[in-house]
Amino acid sequence: MLKNRFFIPILLLILLLPAFYFFLKPGIYWNMHDDMQIIRQLDFEKCIYDGQIPCRWTPDLGYEYGYPLFNFYPPLPYIIGQIFRFLQFSFIDTIKLVAATQIILTAVFMYILAKSLTGRLGGIVSAIFYTYAPYHAVNIYIRGAMNEAWASTFFPLVLYFIRKLILKPNIENIFGLAISFNAILLSHNPMAMIFAPICLIWAIFWILESKNIKNTLIYKNLFLSAILSLSLTSFFTLPLLFETKLVQVDSMFSGYYNYSVHFATFYQLFISNFWGDGPSVWGIDDKMSFMIGYLHWIIPLIMFILSSIKYYKTKKNIYLIPLGLFIFGLGYAFMAHERSTFIWMLISPIQKVQFPWRFLNIVIFIMSLTVAYIGLFIKNRIIILLLIISVILINFQYFYPIHSGPISDSQKLSGESWRLLTTASIYDYLPKTAKIAGKKAAQPYLDEITPNSTKYEISGQKKGTDWVFYNLNLKSEAMITLPVLGFPNFKLFDFGKEIKYSIEPELGRITVNLSAGDHQLYLKLFNTSIRTTANIISLLAWSLIITYYLYSLWKKLKLKK
């Protein structure tokens, strides 16, 4: 039965249904920590329709003054979401469908990896364990951490293509690895950083296992894939690397958000089964769960013991994989514990992870992959089936929001809800031109005029995501303040001629002195040299891959004629 081509997809879908059933309910939304998913999707969509591709400046955030969110915040979940928006789904349903898609693809990609290592049965077990890990539910149903969750979706695919590229070097596997790691980079950069050591160790193991350690083609292919991956994502990573100095990010790593506040205890990781949708706090009074899951560490522990015994007796390398995976799983769990503080202090870049318990993303992936090797020790399919049912029955209760209710797009995007959406995390990526964030909503075209008694008329006004245009007639000389924050490369034109402007020191808004009479103002954000270069590199890289696959498809169709 397992050999039937439709059996596995249908079985996986049935087993996964409890994990995403909530998202199939129309008109119902859930409370989450990061409740900015809808406004990010809204502004991303506005960018697409406005031709601001790639999207960099989000016009509604920062109390509608706008700021360069997607110049620094990975866009992949919103790219996925835009597919559903093109299909005319509401914003509410789009966010839910993005979450459901993440759950399904996570299982599919884990199945692909585990199946390639241990066969179909191991693939199913591993996929179900990965899907129903409690922290997976924390990401989706409690934190609403879509970017973090989507990064973990591609962990299996990256390891799958690393192994394939080493064992079977070809252009498809080079592209597959590049696209997979690119997907992690476009989802969550800290996840890519802490996942990289796993990739390195995994590559070394399979190079040694292939007995091709002297084959330089392997290293060239891996290097080429890495360069291609960085090229695919350069439109995002280069501005992130070189332009972060232009925005405020200190608030994201200080005070409450400092890593030292958010370590998990041994009890929280391995023993506790507490579940809540409150915050992570200093000490042990957290109102959210950090548990790995009983079966997610007990079964790998048993397999570690059995693998150690088997390897000691047989010296077969296949037993090194579950053995090594479990050790790495514990190592990553250790990084979530306060005892690892010395490592956090020694390797300062990992402090950008913010929350040590984010290492649980790697832990649940490694432990779930370890379970794929259960077939080495248990041949009875009934027992394995019972294990699958057990992990679902124990954990499916977490895959449902604690608080939810009916709401529409219009309700979510209006009134007090709109104000909260536009002001949430207002200091994240706020341009450094602003000392403080706005205290009230920006006016559509002209925020202030000095003297405020000046008579004026506005006509022909138009506004996009990163530009504004209008005709202005001033009855007397005045200084006008535009409802836009200063950021490189905003340029201001009057009747098509670029004019100089100033940036006020407090709120960071663009101001300009104008004479009495008629003016035709056009303010537009242009690319810096970094952004332009990054865009060109990505365009060339994606063009290469798309051209190759289109040519391959054309050749296949030609052969069929």
C-alpha cells in the first residue's frame, strides 16, 4: 500500500488536518503576539500594485509616516501570502492560509528528507513528529512568528540537497540547494545563522561517507551553490548588511528584548507541559511554553542509547546519524538554557537571535529527524503507527488558538485596531533621522505648515507607497512639512527640478521652504547604489535559474513530439 503514488499524500494530509483545521474556518482570527501580519501583507500588496518591487518602504507603518520595513525584514511569508491575495482571499483568510501552507510544506519537506534517508515509513514518522512539535504550535498559534516558522520549513530541504549534491553532483542539485537556503534567508536571518553549523557538519559527514573527500568538484559545487543562494537573495541581504546603520535597531536587542532575559529552564524544556499564550518574562514565570515535547526527546534518547550499542557492536556508520543528531539536538537545547551564557557572550553575533528559546526551532527539527531512524530498531509497523497516533493525540491540542473570534478585514483595518497596527513596534527600523516616533497619525499630504496661518490650496494630489505628488499654491512664503520621514534616497522635485530639503531633528520629517505662488511637488524614494547593485545581482541570478528550467522544460516537450 505504501507504494501507491496517491496513498502517502492522502495519508499525510489526513494526519496533518488536526494541525491546521482552525485555519479552514472562515471569518475567524486568533490572538497572537506578533499581530502585525495583516498590515505587513497590506503594505506588501500596496508595493506590488504600485510597482515598488522589491518592496522596501511600507507607507502605513510608523503611524502612517512610513518606514523601510522590507529593506530589513524578510519578505517570504508575504510573497506566499500575495498568491492568496491574487486569488481574491481576504487579508484575514490569507494570513490563515499562509499558516496552513507552512504546516503542510513543513511536513512534506521533512518527509522528502527522511524518506531519502530511511524510506517511506521513516519519512512519515519524521514528518508527523516535526509537524506536531509543541514549539511549532508556539510559533504559529501563540507567537504568530510566521517568518521564524517559514525558516524552519526549509531546514529539511537544505539538508536534502546538501546530501544529494555530494552524492550526485549536477546542476539541478546546485540550484535546489541554492533556492532552499535562499528561502531561509528570505524568512529569518538569525535562523539561517544558527542553522549553518548543522549544514557544515552534515556536509562533512556525507563527504566522508561518500569516500570522495579528495573530489574537488564536490567543494566547487557546494561553494557555487552558496554563492548562488546569496546572489538570489542579495536584493534583501545587501541592504540589510550595509544599510542597517541608517535605522534604529537598538530597541530590538535591549531591555526586555535582551537575550539574557529569555533563557528557559531545564524543567521548562524537558518536564513542563504548561501551555499559555502570555509573554516570555524574566525568571520562571513565563506565560508561554518552551517544552520540547515528551515524545520528542524520549524517543530520540532511546534511539541514542540503542544506536550507541549497535555502533559499538557493528561499527556501521548508519548508526552514527541518529547518535550524532541526538547529541546536536541536546547541544542546541543547551543554547536555550542559562548555562550557555558564556557562549552567548563569547560569540556575540548570536545575540541577534534575541530569544535563546528560538534555538528550539533547531532542536525540534533535529529530534524529529532522529525519529526517522526508528526503523533501524523497530520493524513492526503497528508499533510505529501507534507512535504516530500517540504524538498526534498528545500534541494536537496545542494546534488551536487559546483566544480567537470573528472579525472582518474592515474591522481589523479601521478604528482603534488600525491605530494599533500602525504604531506597533514603531521603533523597529525607524530611520535614525527621527529621535522619537510620531505621536499622532500623519496627515495625507501636508503634515504641517509654518506659519500655521498661511493660506494654501492643494490640488491634483496622488500618493503611492514611496512617493507623493500634488500641486500646491501658497499665498505667502512658508515652510511645509511633508508626512514622510527622511531616509536615503528620497528626492524632492518642484516642477520636475530637484530641490533641496531639510529634515527636522525631532520626528525626522522632511521639510522645505517654499516661496509664495504655485508649486508642483513630487517626492520619491530612489534606490541607493547598494540597493541598485543588489537588485541587479538578484535579477541576474533568478534569470539564470528560470531560463535553465524553461529550457529544460522546452527540451522535454520537444522530445515528446
